[in-house]
Amino acid sequence: MTDPGLAMTADAAKPAPRGAAPDLFDKFQPMIDIRENLLATGVTDPFSLVMERVESPTVAICNGRRTILLGTYNYMGQTFDPDVLAAGKRALDEFGSGTTGSRVLNGTYQGHRECEEALKRFYAMDHAMVFSTGYQANLGIISTMAGKDDYVILDIDSHASIYDGCALGNAQIVAFRHNDVEALEKRLKRLPAEAGKLVVLEGVYSMLGDVAPLKEMVAISKAHGAMVLVDEAHSMGFIGPNGRGVAEEQGVIDDVDFIIGTFSKSVGTVGGFCVSNHPKFEILRLVCRPYVFTASLPPSVVATAATSIDKLQGAADKRAHLWANSRRLHGGLKQLGFTLGTDEPQSAIIAVIMPDLERGAAMWEALLHEGLYVNLARPPATPAGMTLLRCSLCALHSEEQVGEILGMFEAAGKKVGVI
Ligand SMILES: Cc1ncc(COP(=O)(O)O)c(C=O)c1O
């Protein structure tokens, strides 16, 4: 009888027949090698951490120990707000666990409409469309708005969902250097005056936590007849006098055609949206495939989102505390000798630049042993091949916690030898 194990070995040793199709996984080999080499150093896998219990927006139990969370997007700490939780529980009881349908068929409940009303109030805009994720909001609006013969002009460091929105559509794609006003203008000048154009920008770029010069960029875009979309995923709730984002802060919100956002950050749940003042906006509900061909958000999710959005509007004290946290952490890390993504704190994200992936992963692990969770980010998510430890602050981090965080960075940095 043939040993099945041996038979497999013998088969595997046979050369592939000429012209045979390759293993479709082969293209991932470089990534597999990088991952295996990293894990071979004995470091804990930075991409498979489990939160065993979550005690609050700022503390969880990981590997059995209390861990301060500095790598979530829970900027405004809404995930345990009693009113938000109560709204979600009520909707779960009254409307069930899911809609089992598309927004344009059986999937629009009263809660989805109330959530869109809350967004219209929050942004003081005429129209709001809730998607199942922020990723789908970018996918849907970009691919639907910019058609064949149109142009999408985007910052080269744009989020993956923006690039994927371009890939799903048929428009010509033109990228310009990150946050470079002149480069945007040069690109716009070269495009045919009569072509449709959509300039896509972000308020805060999430890898380095830097803010876009929206005032100048929106003015230039408008001067060239382009429509403007701003993704405010990382600024909603926090930046701007009413928390509407960088476009509000820089006084250009009324000139922006579409604001994209997510519920997965300051709002504290999951979902995405687009708000706009364009009089024809509502037609998008019928023509935007990532809105039409997917199930709508569960009633409990839209109920938590609506309550959270209403509460964010009046959260000026939380915004002030989050800014104080950001300034203190940025200043403290700089003083300790870390290299940071921005010279000054510009948002709730503070990126600590690591010399390479190995030391980045070692530092990430050392911080975890100290009791601190941050995000390890590496290419292709990061610009210029950088390895980053991304710290994202929460309005509910106490002054004492920020002090603890700085102490942990000092201890881990000295242990790993990066300061
Ligand atoms: C700039 C930006 N846009 C969109 C998204 C997608 O948001 P969501 O998590 O709701 O899919 C993200 C998520 O990280 C983001 O950073």
C-alpha cells in the first residue's frame, strides 16, 4: 500500500507541467517571507492581538493584563457612553438584530432615516446618505460620481478606500504629491477644461496625523471647475468649532461638495456616510452600487450612531481635553528623543517613526509588555516605506494615563535602543 504522505511528497517534487498555471498565492510570497522572518526573531505577532476584555474606551485586558489603549480610533470615547448604549439596546429589542436587506428595498428602517437626520443636523447640510462602512462610502461616491472621461485628482497618500473607489470606477486617475498645493494646481492646469473633475482630499491623513491645507486646495480646485470631496474620517467630532472637521476649521466647508466620514472612529460604532448640499444628491441612492447592492446596517448600530452624533456636537469640553492630551503626548515624546511624524501636534494621531520594521516590532512588543497598545504600521499602508508606531489619543485618556504612557515609552525606548 502506498504511504499517502510519501505519495504527496513525490507529487510535490515533480516539476510543474509546461505552461501550467501558477499557484495564485505566489504573488504573496514576498509578504509571506517578510512575516516569517519577523516572527523568526521571536517577536509577538503585532497583527494578531486579541482584546480579551474591554473595560472602557481607554483600557482593555490583553494577554491577561491591563493594557492602556493608545491605538484605537475611539477619539471621543463614545463606545461606552450610557445614552449611546441605551439607544442601541432599545433598537435591538424593538427592531431586531438586522435588516436582512438593501437600503433601497427592505433595509431602510426608521433608525436609518433618524441617523441621516442626525448627520444633516451635525453638518448643517441638506443631504446625508448612510453606508454600511466608510470604506463603502468612498468606494461608492468616487466610483459613481467620476465616470468615463472624467478625472479623479487625488493626494498620493490617500487611504486605500479612496484608491479602491478609483479602481472600481472608469475615470482617469491623477495623483499629486502629498499635501502639495502647487502640485495639485499643476495637475489641474494640465487637464482639459471641459472634462469633469473630482478632487479627493482628506482632512487628517491617518498615517502621520498631518492636516491638509484645505483652504488653499479647495480654492484652487474650485477655480479649475472641479468638485471636491473631503474624507474627514479622522477629524469628525474633534477638529473644528463644532467638530465638523478640517474643512470647518479652515472655513471652507460650504465650498466642499461631498464630505465622507465613518462611524468607526469618533462616533464609536461601525458605518459610513456622505453629506452634501448638492440639489441632485438623492439620485445617488439609486445609482451607487456599494449603497444598493449590500445589506444596510443593523438597527442597533444606526441607533447608537445617531445618539453618538447628536452628543458629539456639544462635546466642546471633550475636544479641549483631547487637544490638551495631544499637545502633552507630542511634547513629551519629542522631549524623550523620539522622531515624530509632525513637528507640532496637528490631530489626535501622533506617529512615532521607527528606524526599521524589526525595531518597530520590538518596540511595539516592549510597549505591550509595559501595558500599552499602539498600532504598528508598515508599508504599503505607510508613506515612503516608513515603519510607524501610531498613537491615537482618546478624549477620555486622563492626565494620569498620559503620564503613564510617556513613562512606558521611555522604558521601552531605552530597552530597545531607539532613544
Ligand atoms: C481616511 C479613511 N477613510 C475611510 C476609512 C474607512 O472607514 P471604515 O472603517 O468605516 O470602513 C478609513 C478607515 O480607516 C480611513 O482612515
